[in-house]
Amino acid sequence: MTQHAFQTEVQQLLHLMIHSLYSEREIFLRELISNASDACDKLRFLTLTEPNLSAGDSDYRVEIAFDKEAKTLTVRDNGVGLTEAEAIEHLGTIAKSGTKAFIGQLGEDQKKNAQLIGQFGVGFYASFMVADKVVVESRSARVGSDKAVRWESAGDGQFATESIERAARGTTVTLHLKEDASEFLDGWRLRALIKKWSDFVTYPIRMAKEDGKEQEQVNTGTPLWTKPKDGITDEDYKKFYQTSCRQWDDPATRIHASVEGRMSYTTLLFVPSEKPFDLFERERRGVSLYVKRVFIMDDCKHLLPEWLRFVRGVVDSDDLPLNVSREILQQAATVEQLRKQLSKRVIDHLLKLAQSSDDADKAAWAKIDASFGPVIREGIVTDHENKDRVSRLARWRSTWTEAEAGRVPTGLEDYIRRCPEAQKEIVFVAGPTLAAAKANPAIEGFVKAGREVLFLTDPVDEWVVQHLHEFDGRKLVDAAKGAGDLLDADAKKALEAKAKELEPFLGFAKETLTDVGEVRLSGRLADSPACLVADEHGVSAQMEAMMRRMGQPVPEQKRTLELNPGHPLVQRLSALHGDSARRPEVADGLHLLRDQAMLAAGGTVSDGAATAKRLQALLAKALG
Ligand code: ADP
């Protein structure tokens, strides 16, 4: 016997498995059966090119047995098996970066940990929730009967392996159950668990009948997607989603379609209702590829565009060759066609939900938008083929949705439907939070003029509007950028006249505030004294703050300070400017106006210490 230490992450995971009081520990059986089924899948796939690997036994199956006396439970398969090196590698480390990230999230809070375990398949290691010793005996389909392996561990930081003889290919996992896990030494209980968690596993899962003599198949075994739709209940779909797609939540919606024609395929796809923690791992995909019912691969990247990475399910193609490899997948025109059709199908389905007046559809869409809205909007930038239709899925809060309780986030089509005749643009403002966006003074004039303003509060949004430019012929306009063309001809004239009158004051302001590009009178303010606006192509205050936080160089840009000529503070400052003795106070006032405008727009002040000093002086004076 050779002793090996588990990788640190595995030790952490095992510690947790053993010590957390996890109520749903029965899932260990699902995990072991999934592994057994995966092992059969892998071998079946290999035999497409190396038929002799199955050595005459292609009756793939999983067998469950228990021994009341010995207090053991075994899960056995005739799949691909493991060599000793593979056993050390796969049953001693965690390869998937997702799992590592998962362990990183585990903390002291047992309840939270249990939830996380629930949403994450912890696989083989789940055995240690119910067993104090686990023995794995396995023989790889590639080696002879004298090269099998025995692996065992008590889950205490290390495991041992040795070479053994084993006649049959495949793997037997034997759990020596803990005292408090004897409930699993019961045929009825086990059969119920198999039905509950593993009913749609493609291979027969067999167990001895209660008389102990004959074996029977416990699971239904037909892949769900091959069944006619009208024979499938919501409950069946949910079970499939949770067990085969290894999800923990309820699906928000599903697409089940059989297509025949130039392309023939069946697909069963789900959109989850909850966000997975690895949503921003762009390489992650959740769709498995089958060819003529034969499993080909998990997480197939080529079937959906990157932004649809939250979709889960299966695609079963009749057109691809069975021995399709990853290289072929990358090039095959059929795959490209399939991807186009699937993307279209998913987008159509989402559009239908988003536009539906049915309550259930609305609820489903609300969940999808809440969980995946920002990722969907990413598609506007990254999915060139479908840009237009994806942009119809984007939803934001706006001055309209906020005006009345119960209004849900709005899309661009609805925005345009509400637009007054005269309005030719779509107005938005960006901010780090909804409250900050709503409070941005730059929107005041637009609101006063009856324009609806969209609130873009996700970091992805500014990137999105930079690429969208316009929608159905209307330009997207940032309320806090550019000249803000809101005024009619008369109002413009009046503003120009006022600017002429205040020219010396405005000139003084520009000289004083060296970091602003221009100082002018504003037509976009109603209640606030001042706002800062970027030029048409500049970066918003929020984006600038984000770049600074991320330690990125912030592009050199000077904002324009706009002053509200109708505001008493501005009027007072310009009057004081006439008295040259009071100019230092005017200068301080201008600095503070500029700083508070920056803060109001969700930005940060560049010299906090100077701002604080001016505020203190002001307070001291005000308080006498
Ligand atoms: P996952 O199945 O999510 O990859 P597990 O921890 O359950 O993670 O299993 C780790 C690895 O061990 C599997 O990826 C597989 O390579 C191997 N393995 C587990 N069970 C079996 C089995 N019954 N037959 C062959 N290989 C197995």
C-alpha cells in the first residue's frame, strides 16, 4: 500500500463533508451514480474509434447493492475504469477551477455552506458524508486484469492505493457506512432515491429485488428529451434539470423541440432562475452534446454564443458523425448551422417571454432578467449576428418605472412607444447605483422636458451603449454628456444673452477651476446649481471611478462645468464676483460646486483633502 496526501482543497472539502450537518446527504448516491454513468459514457464514446475496448461487453450498466451485516453499500459500473495513476490523480485532487472557487467561498457559516454544497455537485467526495471508509476498486478498459487498482481512505487527509487483480473492467465503489447512515441499508429507500435523483440516467441502474435473487432495473432509463412532449410533466422536466444538468434551483423556463428537415436534432434547454457563482467564467457552458442518443461531451462550447452561457441542457444531433472530435466540432459547417439555429431558438423564446402578457411568463422573465440581465446585455456587444434582437431583450429601470410602484424594468421598444412625438433620442444616465443615477442633476432638464431617462447601473451597461449607438433609428444619448440639446430657439437665445452678461464671472470660474475644460451656463438643470458633463466621446464619472478603483490609467479628459443661471447659489456667486475683495470666497464656492457635482454624478473628487478644508471653513463660517 502506498500512502498519498489529498490536495489541500480536497482536505478542506472533506473536512466540511464530514463535519457539516448537511440535511440532504442522500445526494451522495446521485453523485456516485452520475460518475458511474459518466464512466459508461466515456467508454461508449471511446469504442466508436477503438471497438475492442469494450471487449464484447457493451451492455453498459450500473449496479447498486448493500450488505446489512457488513454495513456496506456498493455502486458498481462497467464503464471506462481507472488506472492506478488515474485514481491517484482523479480521486485525490480537484481539477476543475470551478470547484476550487467553490471551496474558496466556504466559510464558518454551516447553513450557507450546506446551501453551497447543494448548488454544487461535490461528486465523489460526497461519499464521506455517509461513510467513514470508502474503498474503490477499478480496472481501466485499457489495461489487463493484473493492473487493477484498490484505493481507500477514511477521509482523514490521506488515501492509500495498491495494485490488485480484477477480472472485470470498470469500477466498484464500496462505502462503509457510518453508524448514523444505516438508513441507506434499505432496498426501498435506495430504490426511492434512484427514482428521485437518477431516473433519467441513460443506462440501466439495477438492484436485487426484495427477494434477493433476481435483479431488476430501477430507473426509467429513456432519455427524457426523446419522449413525446405531451407525456412529460413539469415535475419530470424539473427532475431532469436538477439531476442531469446538476442544477439546484428551479428552471425559469424550458425549450423542448424536435426539429426535422435540412438539420435534424432534438434539444431540451433550460434557463435557470438563479445565478450560478461562476457566471462570469466565460468559458463555462452548460449544454451537453449527444449524437443519435450517444453522449459526446459536456459543456460544449460550440452550440451557443458566449452570452448564453447560463443556458443548461442537451442537444442531440442526427447530422453529426458519431466519432466527432473537438477539432471537427470547431470546423464543421453543421455545427455552425446548429449554433445559429439554437441561438435563434433561445432568443425567440426569450423574446416571447419578455413580451408576453401571461402572468407565468412575466414571472419567468422577471427572474431571468434579474439573474442574467447584465449577461444578456453583454450579447449586444459580443453577438454581432443577433445584435438587434438581443437589444430587444435589454431591460433597465427608468424615470418611468420609478414613477409608480410595481413597474418592472423597461425595454427600448416600450420606451419608444411612450416617447412624445418630438423626441428623437433615447436618453440614459449611468450611475453606480439606482439611487445615484436618479440623483444625477444632469437628468433634471430632460425630466422637466418630459423625456424618460433610463438608469444604467450595471458596469456592463456603458460598454453596451458604446456599441449600441442607436435603436430603431433613435440615437442613444447620455444625459451627462455633450451639449444636451433640450432648449427651443427662444430659450436658447435667452441663455446666450445671460451668458454674455455673466461673461466675466464665467471667465473667472474657468481660470479658477483649472481641471475643468469649459464653464458654461446650462439648459439641462432645474433644481441643482451645477453639473459636470463629459464631451460626446468622453468617459462618464462612474466609469472613471471604476477605472481608478481597478488601478487603470484614467484617460486625460476635462469635463465641462455647467452652471444653472436660475439657481440662487450661482446668482449669489456671480454677484459677489463683482466685488474683487470677495473673490477668494467665490473661488472656494466654485471649487465646492464642482466637487459636489462630481459626487452627485457618482464620481470621486480628485483632491479630497482640499475639499475637506474648504468644507470646514464654510461650516465654521456658517456656524459662526
Ligand atoms: P466530477 O465527476 O465532477 O469530475 P468527482 O469528484 O465525482 O468529480 O470525480 C472525479 C473524477 O474521478 C471523475 O472526473 C472521473 O475521472 C473519476 N471517477 C469518479 N468515479 C468514477 C467511476 N465510477 N469510473 C471512472 N472514473 C471515475
